[in-house]
Amino acid sequence: MSKIVSVSGGPTKPEIIAISLYKLGLQDGDKFVDVGCGTGSVSIEAARIARSLTIYAIEARKEALRATEINFKNFNITNATLLAGEASEILGSRYFVDSIDCAFVGGTKNIVPVLKVLVEKKARSIVVNAVRIETVVRTINAMKKLAIFDEVLHISVSRSIPIAGETMFKPENAVYIVVGKIKN
């Protein structure tokens, strides 16, 4: 079994990925965008959930692009296109002439323009992961203005570790999952 090659800020924890992808509601044949893909861990799990998924992984950081490229190769992800650059510009490019079905946003730099473009592209569901409360507030406010805000979850995960022959729990950093849905 391959192990994810990591970079600073990642990879997203498996429990957070599971909840985030559940909230996205991926379907076979979807066009899925992973904004700020970091290590590619969310795209890798998305590829396992939905068959015939078309994945576009977007990242601006060079070290993260290298890690994602290695991870896609190690996990045999062949249905993903890795795109380098600022997300709001790439989302407006030739790759996305048609609509986008769903988007995971892990990189929250320039979140407001990213959300605007995703709504223009008619993404039916958008999930944003954030750890900073200011980002959460900015995301909620932007989603409300765009009339797509659905809910926000505060997820806290603790992992068991041994201590003095017994077990204790060590908490991971809490994550906010902000969900946007296009209302029909």
C-alpha cells in the first residue's frame, strides 16, 4: 500500500476527507475540481468513490505540485489533470468551458473569487475546508451573498496514543467544513 508524500499543511486527514466527500455527493461521471490540492489526497479518495470521475487538481505551490504528481503516480490515478497556478484564473480557463459538477476547496487563498467562478460554472456542490476562523467567516459571508450557503461543520478528531501502558487521546487540529449547494 502506498503512503501519501506530504508537504507543509497536509495531507488532509482521512476523517476530514470522508466527511468532505460525503457532503460533496460525488456521482459517477462528475467533473470534480480539487482547489488547492496540496498532496492530492482528496483527489485520490474521490477517484476511489466515483467511477469515471474527471478530476482537475489545482495548486499554486511548486513543492505541493511535485508531491501531488508523485502521489497520483503512486496511487495509479490516471483520470486527473494537474494544473499549476492561481485557482480563480485557472477555473476561468479553457479547461472549464463547460460546467463543473462539484468542487473541494482546501486552499483558501482568494476564496471569494474562487467561489464566484465556481457558481458561474454551476457547481452543484462546493465544500471548503478551513482552519482559520477568519477564513470560515469570509467563506460563509461569500456563500450567503452567492445564495449557496448550506451549512458549516466544526470537526474535531482525536487519535489514541499509548501512555504508561494505557491509552489516551491526542487531538488533531479542528477543521471547519463549509458546504455550499446550488438551490434548484
